[in-house]
Amino acid sequence: MNKGKDLKPHIGIFGRRNIGKSSFINALTGQEVAIVSDQPGTTTDPVKKSLEIFGVGPSIIIDTAGIDDEGELGQKRISKSLQVLKSIDLAILLIAENTWGEPELTMIKHFQEYDLPYLIVHNKFDKQPLNDATRRAIEQISAAPIVECSSTKLQNIEAVITGIKQGIPETSYQQISIFDGLVKPKDLVVLVTPIDSEAPDGRMILPQVMAIRDLLDNHCICIVVRETELDDFITLTNIKPALVVTDSQAFEFVSRIVPEDIPLTGFSILFARLKGDFEKYAEGTRKLGELKDGDKVLILESCSHRVSCDDIGRHKIPAWIQNKSGKDIQFEVVSGLDQSREPFTNYALVIQCGGCVFTRRQVLNRLKPAIEAGIPVTNYGMAIAWMKGIFDRAIKPLTK
């Protein structure tokens, strides 16, 4: 499940069928947003619900299918629920009436695989409180907090919310500056934003908008120009910017205009630091110079969008790689959080987009299997900078 442009903290609710997940969500949100039924398997696909948590702010609750679902269809439902783990910031494992066994143990293993914070909530404690035997069984394999509540009686819900606030990593709801350590108040920063067939009509793309807002939050002076007017700005004003940021596709053109003593980088490279593993990206980028005939390159897009003949991930990057390497390379493009058709080990390189619509956790989890398998990873901006011959210059402002 893709967070899309909704970057609020995401909380996944997991538990057996008919354990009370829907009534639990209704209790948390204070409204009837989930269907409550005695029929097991009412919830089939993961469903998002909005929630305001005092001290955290707007959040998203994700209701999932039962982790003990049965049959071929049931396994598909469980598989969809497990995909949610890639996109959430906190998991809640819901149990009731002291039921504890293999489904719960399996879910905890999955939480641990994703290094995911989680909370164990014993629901329906008004009918049957958590007994010592169940508590000991839980504590033998988990150090997660255990909270009791009754979603139907609305008892102890505040303790659950407190557990959520304590469990969600602060980085999930605290905004991190895109330009952290790169600028100071009153600095003048130039953003170069080409307008081509990929640019949406009448507006700017999300990374550009986020960069403008972040510079304003840092009390900087922000100048936005197209690449065709950049030389005019520099020669006519005689102003020396503290930093120039360009769309990656204009790297080559912009680098010829911007004097070497002015720091230059790209939007996607800024997001490589903000959302991904910058060091792994920098290391993996150099693999572009080692590609061989027959190698496969996996390109990961974060969002689904209208595809044009100028599409950066599907057309331009593959063409640039082919031309630069002179090799016969195969490419696969995957959008959102969809799975690649082949294991990561079948690819010579993985190229992730800037990830502006993903959280840092989503990007890291998406690339984790590749990194663990020793497959080089990079991102759009770094890959383009390398192919245009300005890689070292483009990453220099972020490696001081």
C-alpha cells in the first residue's frame, strides 16, 4: 500500500479474524469508520482511516485482514496485509481473550524483520483480562509494551493512544529539513526548474514545491528560474548564490553556466539524503561504469503518473545508460510498492527515484532486500549526475 502524497504517520492494525480490529479502530477514531460484524473475514483488503492523535497530529490507521485467514484466497489476503509492513511507522498486534499462538508469533517475526516498532493490545479485557500465563508467553519472545482495553466499552483507550505516541518514531511526524546543514538564514538559493512535457499543467512538481517551502522555513531567499533564464540571472544580477539546485535532467546544461565556486546539486540528490541511504547510493552509482552486455537494471518509481515520451525513468535514464555504457542493457520499471518480476539478485543495479511521495522508512524498506543481497543501489539524481560527468560536483555540497 502506497502512502502516496499522504506523509502522515501510518499505523497498521493486525490480528486474527473476528478479534475486534474494526471496533478497535472505531474506538480510536471516535466514529464508525470501520464495518463491525460477527462474521469472520469482514475486512478483506487493507483500508485506510484518518485519525488525529494529540501530540502526534494527523495519522492514518490501516485496517488489515485476519492474520489467521484460511484457504487460497485467505493466503492472498494475508499477503496483502504483509505488504502494509513496508509502509507503516508503527504496528499494533491485537489479541483478545488470551488467545496467543502461531499467527501472533509469525507477525512478531515480520515486525522484527522490518525493524518495525509495535504495540501489543489485549482487547475485550472487560470480558476476560490478560492472565499471567499469556503475559509470560508474550514476554518470552517480545519486549513490546502490552496494553489492555475494551473497544466496545471504550475502556482504557487513552492508554492505547499513549502507547501509540510513545511507539511512533519522532521522525515519522517531525519534519526534517531538506536543506539541513546546507543553508543558513538570509542565504540566497537558486532553484532551476525546467518546464517540459513531463511538467504538470499550471503547477510545479512536488520536490520543487517542497524545496521552496523548506527554504522559506529556513528564512532563505529563494529564486526560481527556468534553465533558459539562469544565465541571465547570474550575469545581470552579479549575485553569487549560496547554493544552486537543479532538476537532474538539466545537470549538464546548468553546470556549464554555474561557476565552479558556487555549490551545485539536484533535487533528487537532496531527496537521496532525506529519504534514502545516501552513502549506499553514492557507492552504488559507480556501478554504472561497470555494466556489461546482458545486465539487467531495475528502475523503481515511487508514484504512478502519466507516461510521456520524455519520461525520465522509463525512457531517458535507460537511453542515457545505453549510450554512456555502450552495452546492451535490459531494463525493468516498477511503480509504487509493486514487486519486481524477478529476485533482486538477478539485477546488476537498482535505481530508485527521488522518493518525494514516500517516507524514509518506505524507501529504506523497499531497497533493503537489494542492499542485503549485495546489489548496488542508486537514485535518479545521482545516476544522471554520473552519466553527465558531474557526479562529484553534484554530491559535494552534501558530503562536507
